Amino acid sequence: MAASSLSLSWVSRTISSKLNLPNVNESLQPTAFSANNTVKCLRETTIEEESHCQRRALLLGAGAITASLFPLSPLLAEEKPANYEAFVDTEDGYSYYYPSDWREFDFLAHDSAFKDRYLQLQNVRVRFIPTDKKDVHDLGPMEQVITDLVTHVYSSPNQFATIMNMQERSENGKNYYTVEFQLASKNFTVSSFATIAIANGRYYTLIVGANDRRWKRVRNTLKVVADSFKVLDI
């Protein structure tokens, strides 16, 4: 597979500073990236150590993120794929597919969520927060934004964060960033896709994931969910 190295030359900033908000823990021809030498980082508990942690992730990733093909799954504009249901929230302005055998459940601080009836770590959830940004491009370069999110927002203290892939896509004038990542702790490891978008004065985040032991089996199924996420004008 042909690939070209990309230089990661930016000053790292957390996503909270870009949105001017408190930190939150919690064409269809895409530009895509694959980290052959994955970016790993162990989050610490102090601000100074977190900055060191992120710099370490960026240094490890420098020169390792390369261009690659990251095919998209069917989107809501097309016919709904078999074995999926569509969730459409016209009031809050977003939609996505989820596996038809999943069930809705309450996920703290999220607007909607569905999970496998037997495996609770296998789920999708969506949340949004206010922002004065108009587009994900206003947050900065995809590599910078994704690294900040995974190492400072999605990961919890004492978790190793590994970024596997990054993807950008555009549809109907809306831009989306998607990342595939892994969070490993002493007791368990989970793998996930996260897709972010900005519209309607809101910063939307969809995360769909599973226990890492099942990731190879369900990855393609969950990728359909991540690729189907769309923001709607309200």
C-alpha cells in the first residue's frame, strides 16, 4: 500500500480551550490516516503531567501517521443496510444507524444511546454541547483535534490510549472527523470509533465501541454506525 509521511507540527491544545468550554470527560471521498506505529499515552492526574503525556503521544506519532484508504460504510442518504435501524432526532438535529437487535438505554449525560442486549460494553451513544464554532475545521487540523480528544477527553486517568486510524469525510456541506482508538487499563480494554461534527451551534459526538476481545468480530458492524452519523439542520 502506497503511503506518504505527514509532518505533525502543531502546538497541542485541549479541545476545551478550542471550544472555550470546561473540559468534558467523557464529497464522500475521505481523506484518511493510519497510524502504523500507534500513538500511546498514559494519562496522569496533574495538568503538568497531562501536558507531558500529550507531548509524548505527539512525538511518538510524528512521522508515523500515513495516508491510507479507509472505506466508508453506507450512509443514511442511501438505502438502510440490512440488520440496522435508523435513529433520527429532528428536534436535536442528528441521525445514525444502530444494529437492529440493540436496545435503547439511558447513558449519563448523553442524548441517545443503544446497546447490545447481552454485552453492555457494546453500545453507541450521542451527546452534544454548545459551541460558537461553525465547523469541525474551526477546531484545527484533524490530527491535532483527534489526538487532543483521545488523550485528554476520551481516556480516563491511568488508561493507555492508542489511535489506530483517523478519517475525514464531507457530505451535504457538513464535515466529520472519525477516529478508531483503543483504551487499555489494568482490568480491561475497549476499542471504539468516535465521530464528531459541528452544526446548529452544537458540538456533536457519537461513540460506538465494544470490549477489545470482540473488536475484530464486530468492528465492521460498528464502523457502519460511525459512518452513518449525520447532523441535520434545525
